[in-house]
Amino acid sequence: MRHIDLIELLNAVASGERDVADVARALAQGQVAEVSAEDGAVHARLDLHRELRCGFPEVVFSQGKTDEQVASIVERLLAHSPVVLATRVTPSQVQATLAVAPDAVHHELPRLLVVDRRDERPSVGHVVIASAGTADLPVAEEAACCAEVMGARVTRLYDVGVAGVHRALAHADTLRDARVIVAVAGMEGALPSLVAGLVDVPVVAVPTSVGYGANLGGFSALLTMLNSCAGGISVVNIDNGFGAAVVASRINDPAWARGGETT
């Protein structure tokens, strides 16, 4: 059930058109939807009230799922929400989903699939996505695309790592204009510390698995970000652009998680 549907139910109670017991039954219905295979085995239980509680519908993590599972989950979610986001999709999962949602859009670099049937797509606040290097773009684009789908106005600043610090400093005004910054970096992971020392807004740090052997698949960058001497930094898991987008979206628009109006 979408936020607008809940408001309609509450207004119906207030006007006397529906009684409390009737609305309670309506709210209880459809909270969890089961998705089954042809043999009847349930392979997914969807949280249809996620948007009511958290501000955005449940997102499909596609890694490890079959093509048919991803397609059936997306199809079921679309019956309850005009926007569906799936992460870590494979080309075959995309093709299977296009059969049930021909308007799905595949963002190949960040491995995202988006179906957006909203009449109006919000674009509020200002989230800056900064990446240290070009090799970090798959993670940075995951953060950027997800934040846009979640309603943020996004500016991309790519390849502004500390190896050429002047590249980041040249965009200091853009960084200071943001409500929140997502800083994506592999190698030694120093970019978030630099950015956080330039601005007075929260910085969401994303370590990537990009780097030579001692980078340890992103673990070195993760430790650098966790041990930063700069204040105002929060850190998400390695390569977790989606997680960074969720944090940034809630900071960018406090009403996002409440389903209310932006001030």
C-alpha cells in the first residue's frame, strides 16, 4: 500500500465513509505477498508495506536469484507500486524481466534495473556523488542511480581522487552546495577524509574493491575510512553503492522516510 492509499483510508475514517474495523482489515491485507514457482514452492515473501514504514518500496537484490525469480518478484511488486528497483542484475535476468515489464530500464554499468511508472518523479535536495577514480564508477553509478530513483537531485563528480587533489578542490563550491555527499574510493580510500574536511554536511564513505594486492579487495580502503580523522563521515560496506544511496536519501530529504512533504 502506498502512502497516498493510506491517507485515503484515514480520510475515509475521518469522514465516516468507512469504520475503524474495516480499515484495520484493509491495512492487514497484503502486508506480505508470497511469490511461488510453478511447483507451488514459495521463493519470496515481499514486504508490501516497506514504503509506508521506510519511505521507499522494497528493493530486489538480484544476486543469487534465478531469472524467473527476479522477473516474478518484479511483476508482483509492480502490482502494488509504480516504481521498482532491482540491484546486481545479470543480462539474462534483465531479459526475463523485460518479458513482464517491457518498460524496464537496464543501467548496465551499475547493474541496476528500474521500472518507474510514476506520473511525477521527485528531484529534491542535492546529493553529490564523488568518485576517486574512473575504476570506481560502477559503484558510484549504483549510488547515483539509486539516489535519483529515490527522489534526490544528483550531481556526479567523477575522477576527483587525492592523487590529483586539485581536481576535487576545483569543485569545492559544488561540494559545499550539497545536503549530503557520497564519496566513493578504492586503493587507499582517502577521498572521504579530504571531502569531509571541506564541507559542513554529512559524508557517506563507500570503499570499493578496486586496488592492488594490499588493498585486500577493498578492506584497506574500508579501514582508512573507518579510521578517518575528519568528522562527519559514515561508512557503508565495500562496493555498497545502494546502501550509500539509502543513507544519503534519508539525510537529503528528512521527509523521505516519513512519506511527508519536503520543506
